[in-house]
Amino acid sequence: MPRTKSKVVRSSLAKAPTGIQGLDEVTGGGLPKGRVTLLCGSAGCGKSLLAMEFLVHGAVQYGEPGVCMDFEETEQKLAANVASLGFDLRELSKSKKLLVDYVSVERHEIAETGEYNLEGLFIRLGHAVKAIKAKRVVLDSIEALFSGLRDDTILRSELRRLFQWLEEHKLTAVVTGEAGEQTLTRHGLEEYIADCVIALDHRVTEQISTRRLRIVKYRGTSHGTDEYPFLIDREGISVVPITSLTLAHKVSTDRISTGIPVLDEMMEGKGFFRGSSVLVSGTAGTGKSSLAANFTGAACARGEDCLYFAFEESPSQILRNMRSVGIDLEPWVKRGLLHFHAMRPTSIGLEGHLAAIHKMIEKLRPRVVVIDPITNLVSPAGTYDVKSMLMRLVDFLKVEQITSMFTNLTFAGDPQARTAAAVSSLMDTWIVLRDSKPGGRSRRELYVLKSRGMAHSREPRELIVSDRGIELGGVLTDYSSAPTAAGLSKVVASE
Amino acid sequence: MKKSSAKKRAPTKTSRSDFYQLRLYIAGHTPNSMAAIANLKKICEEKLQGKYRIEVVDLLEKPQLAKGDQIIAIPTLVRRLPPPVRKIIGNLSKTESVIVGLDLQPAR
């Protein structure tokens, strides 16, 4: 976070950025500078990784060397873990940016014969801090001391002294602790830490795992009490940031083609607004993906980067299927304009998907994003408020002026299913596709149910998908049930 | 007793199996450190006359030595010889625990 010299900023709490995507937003700039932060959670929840990232990013990006006192893993093992995130621990320690001290505490080799204190630990830490002029410290996990030393009273008073020592030396520290059954940490470390406590959680429900982060306490900073989903992947941790939900983003008057001339025609002859969100809903086989692919192809032809999230088919399958209807996306993939990102909807939780989507968008900064289909993401089965997360995503896309298209599968007889209704209020444009059989001939129909900020056509047209691509026919006059906007809008009355 | 600087290596080959090489880690002249030195000297004189060597390491002077023997607590006594290495912590006031901890054979 850039530091300004304004009085307002100076009077607020100084922060040490973690460099972890999303976490700095959630904490208003990072962890409290010169203070101790407790990071707690059960085994395998990502505590050590988060702590290490804080340290490595500090050393690499923010010019703050760091010391890690690791009570669990040896220097070699830790080096291997950090290497998986693309950092060379050996190089970092050679250039005196990072120092790891493995502290082995094994009860069976220690007999206690009278009074003692933990001055040895203090000396080691002090020595390490001095050696590289460290500004950051990680103690992972200091609770190992409880299993190694028998005298709880000495240990507790020494821990208190240790945390004081860290603050006296103006070190920004992260202390990890294993989650307890009734308490945040097994040995009640939270009693000693007044400034910042962050809890990580890894839940598996119905075989789908979701990781969440919650700021339990952060003195002097207003913070959300929400649980933020986070991801762990090859690049480490990323937290889904809470973008401002104020509707203050700039709207564009710039228009972009839908990829179908007649559809552009239906929308004042200009197509979608740039940065708007488009929902394409329809029953199975009505051509939702084709429409999305066509839109993508048109964007690529304008030289715009596109990111296509596929939840049902592999990229190669999509490419093959689209070729069969005359849409060749392969050249755009080869030219690096079109990026596919395929995920199985069940591989990670809903929040996880949204987190992954967020991250990819941040990384590639495309002009157009397609999510095909969104159906699985908005299923009402999600315990967490998926809609609010989706709102965050849509909001984020709008702020970034990224035009987005979401396809949504609906079921016959219920074209405006509840899921679609839940999502539609977030969408600027809603295109409905459907099958119909007037006079025994089967055909596909398309109409624009709504499109904010423009005078659009409401008349249905035939959607013709052939090996020459997607085309729209003339206005249909013989459609069975009139798709009056008024009638259909009942579903979205909450809008 | 003189404080010897930490020697790199003990004369393993020449030492007999009942020779005790002990290293006591302290941090400045605190009451616990002073007590540990006195207690250790007394126990050794009683149990290991002529068969021991004590080396006192003050970590305030040589903090870099704390890592090698994995020192956390002060005072810590490390039995470097005979093998295996044993570690006991505290001011060594509980003589029985020291004897057990160092696995001292009763004086013959």
C-alpha cells in the first residue's frame, strides 16, 4: 500500500503488507506493523504457508528481511516448500534477506533439573534478527514448546516475555497456533496476543473442500467479520478480496459487438455496453455456449484478450464443438488472445471457484470474460452466501471495465428458474434462448429480455446455428407464448 | 573455575568410555547460571573425580553457538561424551535428576 504523508494516514495504524492477493485488502493494508499476529487453524489449513509467504514477500517485495524460527520443519524441508512457490530460499538466505532457524524441541532428550528460562531461544532469535537486520519474524509453531517442556508456568511467562520482546524490537511477527477444541489455539496463545488474530479453516462438506479465512480480531482497524474464501495453488495463497460494494464505478458508453450483426441491431445497432454483464439463459441444447463462443471470437477479432471459464467441457472439446458450427477459436488460442480455464464444478467448492476466477482475471486482465455455465456456481445448495460473492465478482468486473457473459442452464417448463432469477438482478443484459415447435417444426428462439440503459428490441427471432456459424432470422410472429417482458419480469420483480 | 572457550572437538579417540565431556550453556551471570555452575562442579567432584571436563559457554558472548546444540532453555547442560549426547535443563539443583539425566555411574 503506498504510504502518503497525509496526517490522516499517519495517525492510523501502520501496516506491514503481506503481499498475499486479497489479504491486504481484507486487512486494510496488511498486518499490524511492529506487532504480533496470531494465525490459528487446524493441521493442514495453510498456516505455515501463509506465514512463509508473509516472510518471503516481505523480503522480496517490501525490503523487509525476515527470520523464521521453525519448530516443525528443518531448513531443507522448508526450502523445498518455499521452492514450490517459486522462491529460492537458499538464494534469499545467501543475500541475507531471509534466515531460517530450525528449533528442535524433543521431550525425550530433555530432563529438567531445576529453574530455567528460555533465554537460549531469545538469544538465538536476537542473533538471527541482528544478522540480517530483520523486520519480520515468523514463529511456526511455537506451540511445539508445550510438548517439549514440562513446566507450563515457566513457559507461559516466557511466551509473554517473548511477545513483549518482539514488540520492543519493533518486529512484525506472525505466530502460528494449532486450533483447540474449545479455544482458538490448543494452548490458549490468543490470551497473549492483543493486536491481531486470524483464523484459517479448511472444511470438507459433501467431499468438497473449502478454505476460509476470518479476521477474529484486529485492534485499531475496522475489518469485516466475514469468512473470506481463499485458495492455495501453485502460486500460494489468494484471498477473495472484498471489493467495494458501492455502486460508484464508472459506466462506459462504449459499445461492443455481440458477435451477431442482427443481435447488435436489436440493441440499438451497437451491441452490449463495455463493462456490462450479460446473462444468457436457456434450456439444454439451445445454443448458449455457441453464443458465448461467438461473442468471444468477435472480441478476439478486435484484438481483445478473452478469458473463458469452462465448467462442463474441456477446452479441446469446446474448440471441436465450436468448429462444427463454424466458429473457429483455435487461431485465437494460438495467438494468445483467448485463454481457456477449465475446471470441474465439483473439484473445489463454490467459493473456491469464485476465488480461482478472481485470481485468473487479476492475472490476465482480459477485456472479456465468459463463464460457461454459471449454473453450478449459483445452485442454492451453497451454504455460504454465493450470491453476495457473485455480486462481488460482477462488481469487480465492472470496476475493471471487463465485459462478462454468463451462461445459465434452465429447465424446460421453467425457463426462468429461481437460480436465474437470483442472478439476473446482477446482470445488465439478459438474453433468453429457448426451443419451440410451432407447426411441428423445431426451432431455436432468441430474445432480449432486458438490457439496461438502451432501447432494445423485445421481439423473438429465430436463432440459426449451422456450419456457417450463428445467425438470427427475422422477427417471429408465430411464437406460441408471448414472451412479454412484463410477464417474465415478474420473476425478477425484486430487481 | 575458568571459563573455557568452546572447543571445536573433543579428543574422541584418546578418551576412555567413562570420560565425561560436559558443556554448560549459560547467558550472563544470572543467579540460575551461577547456581548451575556451582551445582555441576559439586556433583562432578563427588561422582566423576578426575574423569570429567566442564566447558562453560556464555551465549551472551557467543550467541552463534546456541544453534549447534539446539539450545532453547538456559541453563542447559549437554553431555557430549560419552555418547549418546544427553541434554538437561535447569539450574541443576535437583541432584538426583542430574544424576539420572547424565546417567552417572555411582562412584566406585
